[in-house]
Amino acid sequence: MVFARDILAIVGAVIMLVVGASLARAFGIVGAANLIRYRSKIDDPKDAVVMLCTLAVGLASGVGLYALAIVSTGFIGGALWVIESFEAPSRHFELKIKAGDDTDSLRPKIEEILRRYRLEFELRTSSDEEVCYDVQVPFEIQTDRISNTILRLDQKGHAAVDWSEKKKNGKK
């Protein structure tokens, strides 16, 4: 993940400036990082990076390096803003398609439709009766248009398309 590497490099530099030559500060940072790691349920790597950013700024303030805290807050905030602006906002769905006993034979056509809409997808399950994908859908694309296109693949008109939105932590 590019986001985490970029920001972690900045956070690492700030932490090194805070630690300096102080062994006590180094052990304090390790202890604080372990508290964050073991006491907080972190599902998204971005959340961990932001927590480390606040840790670095807090440590700089705590040891009296106020100028470093102010400058690093501005710099890290700006870097986060720039990096986040490159990510297209999207929704995460579980897409289930049923089209009778020959659903699996429609898979290449279904995947062509998903590519045509420029969606990121991953096949999860496939059987004769059902195909299931994890799909990232940008906010500007409406799922009903994709569903109608997929439904037209079934000449008999018995197909079913189910979009189940997944929450940020991976749950439905």
C-alpha cells in the first residue's frame, strides 16, 4: 500500500527527531506503540498510520519540541490530504448472480461487463447455479445500470443480481 509507506517514512523521520540520543524516549515510544497496537482494534492500515502520526506529534509536544510538533502536524496533514486526494472514493459490494443451471457459463460475459464499467473485481465463488464477486464500485457509477446489463445476458429472463454492500470493516 503506497499510502502507508509514504506516510510511515515521514512519521519515522519525526520520531527519530523526537528520540534524538535519548534511550528513555526510545523505550517510551516502543511502549506507546505497543499500547496502540494491542489495545486498539485496527482493521485498516490507514488507521494505524494515522494513529502513529498522532503519536509522533504527541511525543514531540510532550518532550517540549513544540516547533517540531507544529511543523510536522502541518507537513503530515498536508501529505495526508495530497495522498488521499488521489484515491477515488468507492463502495465495496458482494455481487451474486444467479441465472439458472448455466450461470457459470456466463462468467466471461459477466466479467466483460464489469471490465466495461471499469470496476475492480475478484471472483469469490463459482458454481453452475451462482457466481459471486467482490466488487469496488466508484460512487459515480450506479449499480442498477450494471444490473440491467447483466440481466440482459439471460435470454429466459430468470436471472437474479444481488448487490450486498460491505461496510468498511469487511462486514455486510
